[in-house]
Amino acid sequence: MHGLLRRLLTTTAAYQIGDIVSKLFAVALLPIYTRNVSTDDYGIAELLMTFVILVSILVRFGIGEAFVRYYFHDEDAVRRAALARRSVGFLVVATTLCAAVGVALAGPLSDLLLDGHHDPTAVRIAMLGLWAFTNLELAYAMLRVDERVKAYAITTLANVTLTIVSTFYLVVVRGDGAHGLLLGNYGASAVVLVGLWWSLRGKLLVPHGVARSARASESLRRLLRFGLPTVPADASVYALNLVDRYFILHRYGLATAGIYSAGIKLAGVTAFIARAFQYSWPPLAYSIKDDEEASRFYAFVATYYLMLTGWVVAGLLLLGRWMTRLLVAPQYFEAHKALPWLALGWALYGLFVIFVVIAGRAEVTTRNFPAAACGLAANVGLLFVLVPPLGIAGAGLALSGAYVVMLIVMRLLTRRLFHVAFEWGRIAQLALVLGGAAGAGELLLPTDGLVGFLTRAAVALAIPLLLGLTGFYRPEERALLARMVAPLRRFARGG
């Protein structure tokens, strides 16, 4: 258990070092960007960035997920390299064709996607983003399956640096608004992608004297058999991040959509944890050969993932007003109303990744879509019910409710595929302690001023102690924690 947990934490930290730096600079630059970009332009950029990720899921045909799953089926380096070449080659062709169509139809697409706002240039930049983002995700996966954490960290840091510099220049110096936000992000990704391909050329180019496999088409069919059933599910899951924005866009306009998008950006601390888990979890989870060991580890990780993300969500509910005042321009302040519920949605998404891996371990990926479809239908229904009386807070609540529905259905569909003894008693304990402390603080403590901030911060910081007082931590878990922090203590003592 100790070794697996250390691998998970090490790879999670390494895979997200670039995201950590990115989030720190994003936090530092958010007050600048929100004062140099109108709420309309911010809404345009965020809507198109979200749209790019949704289309990316469709156009990759599940190849990335299949690549990660089957990479561990064979330890032969030659066959693994052939798998990488087939995956990358297929994806380059698919994304190039799709982006070309998008560029040709940029005008009508902008009218459709932006509710009548005509901006074909923004759509053309988004098509560059579709090509670069999709191929870069697979290139990153090639580093993750080999646990090349140093190379991954260097590459993502290079991407972050280029993005920050170019976006600051385009948005603040040139005043390019939505176009600057889009081009700064996607131009940097394209440059990094080409560099990463060059560094991986040993795998991506057929070595001299090695014949191409006659079974290439058969292997590609195998990848698609695994990957294609994941596409409707992944698209439906990600559509949860799109339908709420478009619902708000059509009901309230671009400005409110921009404010809601700022709330999503502020919820990035939970999104950061969920994405880190999404990247590091599948390779590690699939690499555990013993089913009994895997079952125990899956349950343990689920419990502590919920503890960590739940603590963050509770903190955002208690302190979200101060965070919003500090980090965005005044016209975006209303974003705090949706902030904790958007953060909760991201936390629940990370839990869904565990169930996806359970289905993937059994190679039964067709179970994902019914759960995702139920979640999407619930989201749409809840938007109509909750947004009219509650505004953007209702949209955040609808997102969280949709994830709850999706998780329930996914649990029912996967419980017979691979047994995981989830610790439902401790999960209920987490919900009671976290929800009770945060809810009481929100209802009883001041909502502004120094006293309000200090008392709410005290409640947030006391949550781990409250869990200990209610008997949440087991003796073996405390011992495991002591083993993991022992090297840090020795380092602090100078030896």
C-alpha cells in the first residue's frame, strides 16, 4: 500500500507541476485579465475553449484511452512503439481533417456557437486549438505510461511559460481580448507539441530495417473497439461543462456567461486536483495486477480523494466571497455565488474517474455511456428548475446534482464487473462532518469583514481535527502517514 500510494502521489505531483505553476500565475494575472477583457470577450473565449475540448473528445475516437489501457498488455518495446505510432498517426489525420472543416465554416460556426455573435477569427483560432490540444494530450499520455515524470514536468512547464508570456502580450499589451486569450493558449500548445514529437521521434518513426507490422490495421481496430464506446460517455460527461454555459448564454447573454466562466476559473483549485487524479490514476490503477490488492487500494484512494476535495469545497463555501473580491474585477463578483457548487462538481468528476477505470479494467467500456447520459439529462432538467430562481448558483447546483446521478448509475452498472468494497460508512461520515461544518459556518458566521474572514477560516482549518475527533482516521493510516512524512522530518532536522 505504501509503495502504491507513494507512486500515486509522486506521479500526481509531477504531472501537475505545470498546472500548479499555471494556476499560480493564473491567480496572479486574473485581476489583470479581468480588467483588460470585457465580460463579453471573456465569455467568448471560455465558451470556445470549452467547445474545443468537447470536439476533441469526439474526434480522438477514444484512441488515447485505448492507448493507455493496452500499453500495459505487452512489455515488448518494439510493439509498444508500434502502438504509439498507430495511435499518433490516426489522431493527426483525424484532427487535421476536422480542423480544416472548422476553418472553412468559421463564419457560420461563430454565429451558431456564440448565439449570433459573428467572430470567425475566434473560431479559426479555436480550430488551431483543437488540433494542438488533442494531439498534445496523446503526446503527454506517452510520457505518463512510462512514468517519465521529469520529462513531463519540463514539457508542461515550457507550455505554461509560453502561454503566460504570449497571452500577457496579446491581451494586455496588444489589447486583443478574446482573440489574445485563445491564441496565447493554443499557439503555445502547438509549439510545445512539435517539440515533444521531436523528442519522441525514437518511438514515432519506424526504425531503419524494421518492417511495418502486417497486423497494423487489426491493432487499430482493436484500439477503436475499446476506445469508441468511451466517446459517447466522455462527450456526455464533458457536455455537463458546456450545457450550463450555453443555457446561461441564451437566457442572460454573453456578459453573465463571462461571469459564470470566471466562477469556473476560480473553482480551478478543485479542478486541479481532479485533473491531476485523472492523469495519474489510470496508468497506476491498470498496472496493479493482483485484483485483491487493486480492490483495497481503489477503495482507500476513493475515501481520501473525497476527504481532500471535500475539504477544499468546504473552504470555498466558507471563504469564496473573499477569494472572489481578491482575484477578479468588481464586475465579476457575482461569480462567488456559483463557486462552491462548481467546485463540488469538479470533485465528483474525479470520483467518476475511479468507476471509469473499474469498467476499463474489465474491458467493458459500454457501461460508461448510460451513466453519462443520465447525468446529462439530469443536468438539463435541473438547469430549467434551478436557474430561474437561483441564477448562476442554480447552474452550479445543477452541475453537482448531475454528477450525483451519474455516479449512482455508474455504481449500479459496474458493481458486478470488479468488486471494490467502498467504505460507505466513512464516506457518510465525511459528508456529515464536512457538510455540517461548512453549512453551519455559512449560515451562522458574518459574510464580510475581518471577523467574518477569521471565523470562517478557523472553521475551515478545524475540519481535519473534527474528522480526527469523530474517529475518521484509522491507526494503520496514521502509521502510513508517519512513514511518508518521516523523510521530510529527517530533512528538516538536517540529516
